[in-house]
Amino acid sequence: MKKTIRDYDIKGKRVIIRCDFNVPIENGEIKDLTRIKKSLRTIRYARKNGAKVILLSHMGRVKTDEDKKYTLKCLVDPLSKMLRKKVKFIPLTRGEEVLNAVKQMKDRDVLLIENTRFEDLNGKKESSNDKELGKYWASLGDIFINDAFGTIHRSHASNAGIEKNLPSGIGFLVEKEIKCLDKLNNPKRPYTIVLGGSKISDKIGLVEKLTLKADYILIGGAMAFTFLKAAGFSIGSSLFEKDQLPFCTNLLNKYPDKIILPIDIITAKEIKDNVKTKERFLGEIREDEIGLDIGKKSLEVFKQYIDDSKTIFWNGPMGYFELDTFSNGTREICKMIAESKSYKVIGGGDTARAVNEMGFEKNMDHISTGGGAALTYIEGVSLKALKLIDEK
């Protein structure tokens, strides 16, 4: 069993908390505060117990100087309001200004350091788990607490790199994630997996292993078109992965009664809101049409499985839900799962965003903050940064 923040005497100590503040930003505005709110319990506990709190997080994918728009400065005001404590922000990831700010900290102070992935502009030091960078960040604190479930399946300098150099534990968020996801290891049956999103290649290992664990796998979203193509159906101009066709063909042949595909599709000739759409049965999709959501008959079929389930795990929207024109499939699946009497887990990422935006979050047993991490964990693959946390 891994140590948690409760296992350490943190009074007067510099406690580095790795959070996941990778919130969606549009035009400089935070669109969803969920990930910030999920970290508050750990931060508040550290402050209440007299720690000097140093916060680390990444935001976005940082590859060029243009990506410096992903500065964490936008987090200062919402964090300060939620904590009722002024959060000090240093717009650097290292250097004399960072060191001085840490030295000047008093008990219960909160210091936020700039986006850890800005270090990727200097030879990918963060994402490659550069040893010196991990040591440097570790030197800022006395204890490290990993509360960023969204990146716990990756070995980065800001998690695994620090863990190698400091006493470490997990925060309340990571502790809850593991507890809730562990229930999927011995699920009440029938156990139904609902998978969507764009790429089958991102979930090959998951699909392959879950066919052994799940009773049914309902597939929607863009990834369904690779399966439909493999099954011999015309998919028009819909997105599919040619190199994954053999994999999908093999899976369909091996598990014909487990893998449930859509039977009708909402199509359009272009991807934009308020465009003219058609509801097509398989075999009716025209070459100049793109499949962008699942249809009403597919929803009726999926509902039968969802209503009969005792355990449900859902990862990936059913269509291009970001546009209202193609959001019905995702919204209806949200509603079906929310109303079911099963133990229901939402696998983070866009799925969590959809559930929150559509108002169904209170009806779910658990909404994971990390899509990739949740998938990795239920697949049975070791979470790299969790593995290094000290044992009790």
C-alpha cells in the first residue's frame, strides 16, 4: 500500500504537490475548473497542517515558443479564491527567482511555479524525465505528494524524477482514483464497456484486454468506423485507420457477440454546426458524407445493454460532441448511464468534459480526472509514477 500525505508530519515542511491543472483554455479563459477543484482537498490539508505548499503542474502540449500561451498565470485568481489565500506565482520553472520565492515562504503559504512542460522547449527535459531537472525540483522541497492522476502513467521529471529524490506519497485525489478503479478488477456483471473517441490505435491494448474482462463492448465515435470498415460496410468519407483494419477484423471474428457496433449514423458533408444532416443506416452512407454521430436506432440497441448492466466503464464520446449538431449521441449515452442502477465510472478526458457540461456528473459513481491513466490502470499496466511512491 502506498504512503499518502496523511503518513507524513508536514508541519513547517516544504511540500511539493504535483497537481493536474491541465484545464481547457479558450481565448485565455478557463472553460472547466473541474481539475482544479479536484486538487483542493490535498492542498487544503497541507495548509491546514502547517506546510509550505509548492504547486507543480503542466498545461497543454508544449513544442514551440508559441505554446508559451499555456502559462499557468491564469490559474492564480481561481486558485486564490478557492483557497481563500493569495497564491504567489513565479513565471519560471527554475532559477534564482524560484529559489528566493521558496526561501521566503512561511507556513501555509502557497507558491505556484510555471508550466513544467516549458522545460520541454529545452530538449524535452520534462517529458524525458531528465535526471538533473528531477533533482533540481526535488531540492525545492522536503516531501513530495503526487496528486496528478492524469499523468501518473507517465515517467516525467515532475513526478518520477522528484520521487527518486524525496520521501513521497499520494494525495487524496490519486487515492480515490485508485480505490474507485480497483472495483473494475472484480466487477458485478454484466460488465459493459462503452468506447468512443477518434483513434482505435490509442486503445488497442485496452480493447484487446477488455474483451477478456467485459461482457460487452459498445463502440461509437470515430473509432467505430474502422470496425465498420473492417466488417465490410461503406463508411463514405468518415475517418478510419487503415493500418488497424486487420486488428479490428480479427477482434470482430473472435468476439462477434461481445463487440456491439452502431447500426445507423448521423452524417453530413462537412464538419460545422447547423449543417444539413442525414440519418443513414449502414450500407446507405454516401461517398461524400462523413459520419459524425451515432443514430437513434444505435442508441436503442446500446440502451438495452446499458440498462442490463451492473457495472459500466465509459471512455470516449459517441460523436463530434463539441458541435451541438452532433452531440445527441453523447448526450443520450450520458443520460442512459446516469439513469442506470449500475456502478458507473467515467474514464476522464473528453468524456468527463461531456458529462460535466451536460449536467450528469452527480449521477456518476466516479469521474476520473485522467483518461489515459484510467485506461492504463484498468488495462492492468503499471502506472510508472505510482510505482515509485514509497510504501507504507
